[in-house]
Amino acid sequence: MMKKWRRGVGAVVIGCGVFLFCAFGTLSAQAQQVQPNEERFKVLEEKMGQLEKSRQRTEKFLDRWERIKLDFYLRERFEFRGHAAFDSSKDDSFSFVTQRIRLGVGVDIVPKRLEAYIQLQDVRMWGLEDSTISNENNLDLHQGYLLFKDLGVPGFNLKVGRQKMMFANQRLVGFNEWNTIARTFDQVRATYSAPEFSVDAWAALTKESNITPSFDTTGLAANPVTPRQDRREGILDNDRMFFGLYGTIKAVPRFTIEPYVMYDVNGLDAGSSDRPYDKEAKATRLLVLGGRTAGEIKAGDGDIDLDFEGAVESGSTWDSRNGVRRKLDIDPGKTYMVYGIIGYKWKNVPFSPRIGFEYDRHSGDSNPNDGSFSTWNPLYPTAHLPMGFMDLMGARNNEIYRFNVSVKPTKTSKLTVDYHIMRLLQQNDFWFRASRDVFGRFAGQLGSTRTGAPSTGPDFAGGEAQLTGTRVGDELDIMYSDRFWDRFGWQIGVSRFFPKEVIASNGGAAPSTWAFAQMLVTF
């Protein structure tokens, strides 16, 4: 279609030139003596040659313009939370508005071989600037990479730079698009795709600690990087890096089998408050082995959808308790994650209803003083949907039952209702939120700080909490989404959290409410 359009533009250019030339020739003939035919044909050939060069330049410009792709994204979201501390006597309700704008430019430098992409992102919360004329410099590079296609062999691609990455249900690696900033990785990622299988391999640098930037008073880099003088030996003992290998096997019709191995090394965990770079310490090292299978089975007038995943972790981490710093081995026999989803969707029924059930289980540490560590580490997940919209539960030390119903009132709209029953798996471990911080710790844990757990306790307890029981609460989530004009969408949702014995043990008995409304514009 674009080639026909370009030919049409070229034909218009030549046609206009011929018309102007003929008109000019007619007027000139009336005012002057008629030139010999051979001379007139010579002038005509010169003019036609100039027009052909103009057509070629126009087609070249249009060809380059076709290689440039622009995209635009705007999201505005309002959120409200009431009784955030589960205490009706406290006035702790609040609301806010967040905004995210993205502008991307992609260029096919070498068609079907080399592509470059840059995406800028501005993230802000309404009213946080000092004044209406202040500038908080919220603009950042969200993505920026080179993509080499069919490198050496068909189906082998190499992507280098800052980029998004997600796998499966995003339980271990996800975009986390619900977060206003969202997640990207600075990495090298290789992908090989074939009809029966695909393989992804990557190496990401998530935190650089070996060097620090150095700037002069003008803001320009006088010396771009300066090696740290207190760093430990060995690059893996200083930085935080993330490696992985993820396979997708498509041998079974309508199903995929996805084995994977991931390795996360965090040199930042090897320090302490008084010795940030302890040369005698070693980095936290986490090895994850797991697999997933997902697909559909035709049943009656609809389909049964299935999704199962399980993984174990091993390695080592560090723990600080009562001022004593010690290394803990991660027990692969006790450190695990597993979930299962089953649903049924009717195809030839109005509103395309679906019902589903999900079970999630993430290990916790039953004995924090036994010298080992068995609390599951979810790496880089998107926990918003499976753990509840209110983000009160993270993927660590929990057991969640989720019941789901969804319908599609129109072709573009969807209504979902989810009910979560949330429990802590181990009484001697912490209650972790989706943000990975600790909402509460149990009696006997006061004054302790475990890996991934800050020293402050939950707001509703006014400090560190002495919690009892394992039933945290139930959460009801209702969300409706729709889309208009293909480029504009909107969502509204409301959630209600009903506290149970874990929260009630600290006087938190009031249900908490959360609601949101957001609009999306894409181009």
C-alpha cells in the first residue's frame, strides 16, 4: 500500500512538472520565434531529467520516513484509600493523582536487520512541585536499545540496552506496569525462536556500585566515572546483576512447557551500616530453578484454561539481628513458590463469562534462629493482580485462595470480580507487602531486622507489632474497563479489605477501602 502511495506521489510530481513546462512553452512560443524542434526536445529532456531527480529525492525521503515509527502514551490515575491503618478512630484516609507520559521513536536503520528504539517517560504526582512554575526534572529514559534481527541465523535476535522484560505470569520477572514508573532492565538479551520452541538468555546490570559519577560545577561530566576506593575484589561481589535462561516448548497443541533457571547476585547485601563494603563479606547469591505449563482444553461449548508454575531457590544471604551480622544458607528444600490456576470460559454465551480459581503459596521461614533462610524471594515480579489490587500482600510467606468471575458486556469492555482469602504461612516470619517492606512482625521478632525487612512496623500498630495467628484478611476487588475510538481507554475499580485475626490482634478491626479511576491514551 505504501509503495503504491509513493508511486502516486512521484507521478503527481512529474505530471505537475510536465504541465508547467508545457504551459511555459506555449507562452514562450507566442512571444518569441519558434525554436527548432531538435533544440526544443533537448530542453524537454533536460527538464524531464531534473523532474526524475526530484522524484527520486522525494521517494528517498518517503522511504526514510516509513522507517520511523512514533508512539505516544498518556495515563492519568486517581486513587483513594480509606482506613489505611484499619482503625476507624484514626483519620488516615487519603487520595492522590499520578500521571505518566511516554514518547517513543523507533527507526529501522537497516530494514529487517537493525532497529533502534528510544522511549522517554515523565512520571509525576499532581501537586508535588514546590510551585506552579517549578521544574522537578521528572523526565527519564524508560527504554533505549538496539535490536539486531536474524543475526547470523533466521530467528536469532539480540537486543542491547535498556528494555522491558517479562515471562509467563510475571511472578518472577514482569513489567510491573501498574507502578507509575514501571520496570526496565539495562541488559543484553538474546532470543532464538523456532516453530516448536524458543529460548531467551540475558545478562542484566540492575545496580552499579563499583564506580561513582563525578561532575563539575557546570553539571557536565568532568570525569564520567571514578572507581570506588572501598570496593571489594571481583565484579560480582560489588554490583547487583541478574542472569537467566528461559525456554518455551510448543510441542503439545494448545499448551506450552516453560523450564527456566535464573541467577541473581547482589553485592549490595554484603555490606553493613558501619562497613558498606566489607571485604570479608560475600554477596547475596540466589539461584532459581523452576518451570511452568499453561494452555487450554476444549470442553463442551467452551475452554478450560490451566496454568501451573513451581520453583525452588538456593544460595546464600545475610541477616542482621541484635547487631550481629551472619551469613545464612538458603535451604532449597524449604524455599519454594507454587501456584495453580484453573478456569472455564463459555464461548457461545452472551457476555463470554469465565469463572476461575487460583491457589498461591510462597514459603516462609519457620525458625529464624536455625542458621538457614527459607523465605521466598520473588525477584522482579508484578504482584498487583494475583496478590490483590490493594497491594497489602506480597509474594513472600503467604498462602492465598483467589476466586474469580469475569464477563464482557460489550466487545471492548470487561467486568471482573475477585475474592482473595489471605493467610501467612509461618507465624515466625514477617507479613510482607507487595512493595517488599514489612507490614508487621510477630512476637519474639521485635528488634530484629531480616533481609528485605525494614526495622519499622505497621502504621496501624503505631510501631513494631506483636501479631498472632495466620489469617490476615479477605479482599474483594471489582474492576470495569472499556475502550473507545481504539486509542482511548478507561478503568474504574473498588476494593474492600476485611481484616482478620492477624490485624485484629493489634486492634485493627475496621475494613479498609481502596478505589481508583484511570484513563489511557495510546497512539
